[in-house]
Amino acid sequence: MANYVVAVPNSEEIASFLGKKGSENSITFYNRSVDGNVITALAPTSVEDKFYAVTELLTVSDIIVISSENVDKYFGELLIAAKLLGSKVLLTPENADSDIIKGVRLKNHSVVEKERLIEVITGIQKPPQESGTCRIDLDKSFNVRGIGAVALGIVTKGTVNVHDELWHTSGKKALVRSIQSQDVDIKSAGVGTRVGLGLKNIEPDNIEKGSVLSSVEHKAHKRITAEMEFTEIGKEDVVEGNFYGLGSNFSYAMAKVEKVNGKLISFALEKALALFEGDRFLLAREKSPRIFAKGIVKSVTD
């Protein structure tokens, strides 16, 4: 069995085809179980009002499905972001021969009819899971009578098991009382699984969107240094003092450029984020293409 996290940034119709609508915040989740495989599709709830959600769902996903029905500015921005991330891209065929696609020069994409998307997604071979650190990126929490705190998220590293004790970004250590996936109680969950975790020793108020449960103690940081890669389309001169939006998994904050040293750039974040060394993120700006750079976190400081 494999779990696939799929970004569907420009088609609610495709997201609904891939799964049944589930929880919703700035990102709407769609879930499907097929032949022992599970697909979790993520779509932005409102691109106009909450564009930051696009940077989050693109970075947390393994695969990006892009509809080519409307070849507009947003379509071009998605191609640029996908190329920066190096993600596997599945394009629908309506305008798959567009000059925009040729101009961006995607390296890892296929053209797939909507009706074959589930077959193609579940046929993609996932790399073997690495043992070691467990990590769950969280997007929502609430209280359930008789259970207590429940947190929703996606396992992004390792495996989470019932009775595990995990560190939360708040500094609290939480006990995993129960795990659900696809409304079914399970004993453990691996990478790519959309989970609902029943937790002990922590309250829902402590669990913010973008916080993390991990087998290693950690905290949120307001300063990071990252190795950057920029798009050649609409290239920008990034200098000290510039502000950009920084999105990674379910986290987002405004980031001020503090120091530029070639490809290494240091940022001061308006809000502390649970970023780890090795995490990837996207930078967004006001002018088009809004998503114009990818970063890999090299170090974090308070």
C-alpha cells in the first residue's frame, strides 16, 4: 500500500474527481482509497483571497496535477513553481502543446487524461521509507468529547505509532492515543498518510496550523539561512531589506532579506515557523510570476 499527496492547484473539478471532500481551511482536502492505496488531494480554497495556500500545498505534495484547460497567468505561475520544486507533474491534455509549457521547459511531466489520473498516480513508484525521525506536519486541531485533542496532518517523515510520545513545536510532549486514516482506526501510519491523531497531554489551543509533531525536540524559529534557486522568467534582484512571502508545508510568514551571500540568503521571519534544516520552501511576491524562488533551509536560529 502507498500513500500519495497530490497538489491540485487550479481545478476543483479534478480535485473532486480524485477524492471525497474532507476538512477545509485555506486548503481543502480530498481523500480516496483505491486498491489499498490512498490519495490525498490538496486544493486552494480561494486563490484570490489566500494565495499563500498555493505555496503550502505545492511544497507538501509529492505530485502536482495541473489542468491545462485555462492557459492563463496563474497556469504559467504554477508551471514555474513546479519546475523550481522539481516535482512530478501530470498535465491534462486540453492545451498540453501550449507554448507556455514549452517556454518553461518542465523536465518531469506527463500528459494524462482526467479519467486515467487515479491509475497513473497509484502507479507511480514511491521511494522506500527511511527509518528514524518521525514528523507530522499539522494543519488543524479541535477537541472531541471522550477523546480530547485531535490534530489533523500529514506524515512527512518516518512512521507514527499508537502510544508514541512526540514533541510538539510548543515544547509540550504529547502521547498518541489513537490514529485514524480514511475514517478507519489504525495502529501506525507512514509517509504521505493523512492522519487524525488523538492526543494526550496537549490542548487544541496549543496546536497551530503549521506546527509539527516530531520524535525529536524542536521549536519554531524566526531566522533562517537557505540556499536559493530563482526562476529565469521574471528574474528579480533580491537585496537586503526586501520582503517576500515564505511558504513551506502548512506554514507561511512574511520574510525580510537580511543578508545575501551568493546563493545563500538569510531571512528574518515575521512569525516563527517550525522549519527544520533540509526543509524546502517557496518565495512569493506581488508581481508576476508571484512564485519566483525555491529555498532549502541550511540553518535555523532564534
